[in-house]
Amino acid sequence: MIKPLFQRIVVAYNGSQSSLRAVMFGIIMARQYKCSLKVVYVVDTATIRQLALSKFIVKEEGDTIAGNLQQDGDRNLSYVASLAKTKGVKIDVELRKGAVWSEIITAADEYKANLVLLGGTTGGSRTTSSLVHDVVTEQDAEIIGSAHCSVMVVREPFIEQLFKMC
């Protein structure tokens, strides 16, 4: 018998609409396929540290920013946990600190994930350059290129409706 392609999923979540869509997609997958789901929020202390070293901000400002981002992360993770609960899905949540891409990969490795979900843009108007649709953040590119498991970019434009129906 062939084992399922994915049993453990990690979702990279940063509070953005696109990453929230990835969380919703993950909750639907966890519910339909009976797999484990973990949502990871990373406070980007690596960038804050670089800004302080470059003298763009002073260390105290960096500490304040990191503290505010941690509070945002805690709030966002509470929100996604309650969202999952509305669908009867129990998820794990984790707040990490460091470089986003390396922390997501480390979290996926530690969780023994078979799949990482990232939020992607849904394209929007076709009057704008089609390049906008294909833009991948540097952090996402690092995750896609360095992850030790499969990575899926979620671009489902109707995920909110699907989430309500499941």
C-alpha cells in the first residue's frame, strides 16, 4: 500500500491576506485528508538586526519593533487557531524568531512535514503587467529552493467561499 503524499503540513503565515488564504487552504486539506497541520509565524529579527547594524534604526527601536511584531504574531496565531476550531480542525501554531525562510524550513523539518504551503497572489486585474502575477518574494523563493519537502503556492481565488462551504 502506498502511503499518502502528505500527512503533515506546515503553513507559513505572516498575517497577510495571501498567507491567510494558504492557512484556509491548509485547514480544508487537514479536514478533508485527515492530516496534521501546523501554522508558523516568524518575527523577522534577522532583518531588524541588519537594519540596526546598518544604522537605519537604533537597537532600542529594533527591540520595540520586534516586541510589536511578536504581539502581532501572537494575535494572528490565536486568530488562525480559532478559525481552524470553527471547522473542527485542531492545529498546532508556533511563533519563531529569525530569518523567515530558514525558520520556516527548520520548522518544517522539525515537524517532519511532507508539504509547506505559501500564500501567493491571485493576479488581480489583467490590465496590469502579467509579471505582477509571477512575482515571488525573496523569502518565498528561498523556501521553495531550499525546503526538504514539497512546497505549494496557494493562489486559489475563491478560497474564502470554499472555506465557508466545507
